[in-house]
Amino acid sequence: MKTYIRKINYYETDKMGVVHHSNYIRFFEEARCQFLEEAGLPYDMLEANGIMSPVLGFSCKNKHHVSFGDIIEIHTCIKEFTGVKFTVSYEVFNKSNNQLCASGESYHCFTDSNLKPLNLKKHHNDIFEKFKSLVES
């Protein structure tokens, strides 16, 4: 598990002064990109190897609100990985009180640059092994 920390910007809030729900998918993406980069699997390296990882879907459950100026911690981990698909899990905490504010997942697959399904174990075993090592039990 990795932790991504960021401060909530004013433009991310709605009329009620809380983070608009649509921003959580952006927060998840920021956390996922940092997670993969720190794991030695940055998107630019994957794409240079002809590997794309489109988002198939995502889920998010809001539990408590965060507001402008709050600092959040997003705990990120790879929940499932098959070599063709993977699931990333996220938990968003308000750093000031360690309250769980949201949780969710994003679902991805691997494709080649023509968006045809790609099995990492078959075509990029070294990258397959790196992803496999990140899966949390």
C-alpha cells in the first residue's frame, strides 16, 4: 500500500463548500499514477513498451465530506491482478482527524497500442512480475 497526500483546492468544491463527488475519480487517478511510478511502472514507460491500461470502470462510496483546505491521504493498493486485468483499491482519509471519507476501486485492462487485449505474462513477463509483486493479499 502506498499513500498519496494532497490539499483540497477551492475549485474542487461545490456550492455547499464540500468536494464535488466528481473529483474523487481525479483523486484516484492521481494516487494510482503516483503508486505506479513509485513501483517502477510509470505510465510513460508502459506506453513506451506498447502497453495501455484503459479504465473499464470505477466505484466510489462517499462516507464523510472534505472541504477546501483539508488535506487528504489516499491509501492505494493493487487488489487484484490477472495479467490481463487489474483492480486498484483506494481509501481517502482526512489527515486532520484520520476519518475515512471515501473508498473505491478502479478496474483496468491491458491492451496494445491498437487497444487489442494484451496478456502481460505472455508478452511482457518482466512487467507482469512487477505487477504481480504489488498485489496485496
